[in-house]
Amino acid sequence: MAYFDAASAAPLHPVARQALLASLDEGWADPARLYREGRRARLLLDAAREAAAEAVGCRADELVFTPSGTRAVHSGVAGALAGRRRVGRHLIVSAVEHSSVLHAAEELERDGGTVTRVPVDRAGAVDAGVFAAALGDGTALACLQSANHEVGTEQPVTEAAEACRAAGVPLLVDAAQSLGWGKVPGGWSLLTASAHKWGGPSGVGLLVVRKGVRFAPQGAADERESGRAPGFENLPAIVAAAASLRAVRAEAAQEAARLRELTERIRARVPGLVPDVEVVGDPVRRLPGIVTFSCLYVDGEALLHELDRAGFSVSSGSSCTSSTLTPSHVLKAMGVLTEGNVRVSLPPGTPGEDVERFLEVLPGAVAAVRERLGAPAAAESAPETGADLVVDTLGRRCPIPVIELAKVIGDVPVGGTVRVLSDDEAARLDIPAWCEMRGQEYVGEEPAERGTAFLVRRSG
């Protein structure tokens, strides 16, 4: 098996395993106690904090360990908003933030606050000027990820931090995907991360709050981790997390160059191997190990199972996966094709032979799924005459609406229209994306007795 889903969870680094086993013997006691075993545990905790702070680029007393990256985000957002409640209750986020950030934003809205969701371009990046323009007198906090978890696009954190500093607004950076590759640049105010993204054990997050940032921890008071992460520290996991972060950083430069070459190989060759594919994400400003593409006329879940049977573990932001019935919010915000989405995220150490084997297997896997779904063959020449068509796909989920559209587009004349009736939310994204990929004109949508009518005019 080839594991290609490191963006979800990277395999445990050998150094993390060694540190975890060693600290199970040495770090089981309460680090808050003054007896010998407690002092030994405190030394391990302090050393782990120093190592993590050095990797982040902050002071040790600015960093606390949390039970997860999600908890770090929720605690960071809530504490920063509470600390600046006199300024206002306005929060800025990008439209492609991790769900933990967006859930925190929704919580603020439910409590009467306001949220500005800054849009992104087709590559998944925010415009630094648009982000800066969203800042106002009542803005309490701004959030911007360092790099996107689904498509790998890096965000203009340095420029956003400069704008936030000028406006007197703290910037929280979710660095979960990027921290293993290097320090986050810029004058950010708060930072969060999660150890299982860089090869550490799950159940360890980082929350950094710079000195001078107004911060009021929420929830019941606790004496541990500066009151920002209540509960007994999972010391063996913390020690392993810090040790693995230091280890992956030592290998980062060499491994980044190697993985970037492998993902560039996938980006360049997949469109030639598989017809009707859109490679998404910024081709240059991206993380080294992530490449994402979407295949027309493909059920995302079926394709993942097909690749799994062939020996490849990949992920998907498709709306057709068992984990969600709605399109990926990232792909939706980018305005790209959501159906048949595949995210390949290579862990450090991935051999080039595995990538070559993936490229050999992929065309057959996509073809098999398309055949089962009855996807159309290559487009036929346009007839000179014909009538407008209505395609009823009500009650059928992606990619069926697009498949049925592709089947009949050749039956209408150039300038004629096809009305696709659908009640699938993904159709609102995938039909316009199909039109852009196939050179057809997307006219828009109209209300229908049931669902929505999506109008497509044949261009050629």
C-alpha cells in the first residue's frame, strides 16, 4: 500500500516513536509536583516546550500545549475575541479556512457577533488588499491559514500581518499544514498547529499567544498551561510531538525539494493521462507534498475505493464522499470542479516509484468508474439543427447531472440550450465548472417546480 494522505495525518515519525516510548517510563508523573518523579516530568515538559518554541519562532512562555489542533483554534479564537470585547465583535476569516476556524466563526455569529469571509481566487488564495480592506474599527480578530489543507495553496500571511498590525488587530494563523516545513513568516499575533500533521502523535496541539496580545481564556479556570489548556498534560505525547517537529525540520529542506518534484510530476502528467481533468491550487505558491485534481463524470467515493483496491490511500474534497453530502467548502469558494476530486498528499520519504505506479493505475481507475456511471465518450461534432432540451436529474446526485448534460449537449444546435433540472447542491458548482472546461456557455439558473433549472448554451 502507498499512503498518500499525509495532509490528514502523517505517519508517526521514527523519532516520535522513540521519544514516546522513552517518556512513558520517565514522564508519567505530575509535572506540577515537587518530588523527584514530578521534577523529572517537569524537566521533560519544559524541554519539549523550549524545542517547540524554537521551531515556531516564539518565546517558550508564549506557547501552550492543547489536546488537539482544533482545541487550539477554538481556545485561540475565543480567548482573543474575549480579550478584545471592548473593541468590537467583528471577526475576519478567509473562505477556505479549516472547518475548526469556520465553526468558531459560526459560534460568534450565533452569539450576536459579525463575521467577514474574505473570498479567494480560482487558485485558492486571498488577495492581501481585499483582506486588509475588511479590517475596521470594530474588528477584534483576523484569521488566515498559512497554507490550505485541501489544495496546498500558500496564503499571503506576511502581507496580511502587516495590514493587521497597522490596523491594531491581532492575526491568528492556522499553521497546521505548514509548520513541519518551516516557521511562519510575518508579524502574526497568535498561531495554532497540530502534531499529527508533521509526524507526531495525535492528541497534541499548539497554541501560541504573543506577549502583548489581549487574551482572556474562556471556560473554567485551570492552573495548568497558563490556564489556556485545562487538564493533566499528556506528557509522553507532548515530548514525542516536540521531538518529531525538531526531526522533520532538520530534514525539511531536502525533503521539500524532493516531494515538490514528485507532485509537479503528477500536476504535469495527469491531464495528459486522464481526459477531462482539472488540476487545482496554485502551481507555484503551494506546499511541497500536496497536489489536487478533479475528474469530470466521476463519483469521488467510487474513485477512492477503486484507488484503494489498487493500493493507494488518497483523500477527496468531493461532495460524493461518504463523509459529507455537501461540496467541499474550499473547492466551492475557489469555484472549481468538485466532483471526482482527488487530493494526493505525500508523506516525507515517499519513493518516486510509488508515484510512477500511481500514474500508471490512475487512468484505468478513472475509466472504470466512468464506465460504471455511463459517462459520455469524447464530444461529437455539432449538428446544424435541433431543439432545446430538458434533462431531468432530480433526485440524482453528482456526478450524474453533469454526465447527463454531457450526453445530450451534442444533440442541440450551436446556440441552443440545455436545461438541467437538479436538486443536488453540487450541480450549482459543477455545471458551471463543466462549461468552463468544455468551452460551453453557462447562462445561469432559474427556479423550477422542483429543484433548479441550470441553463447551458452550446457554443460549439
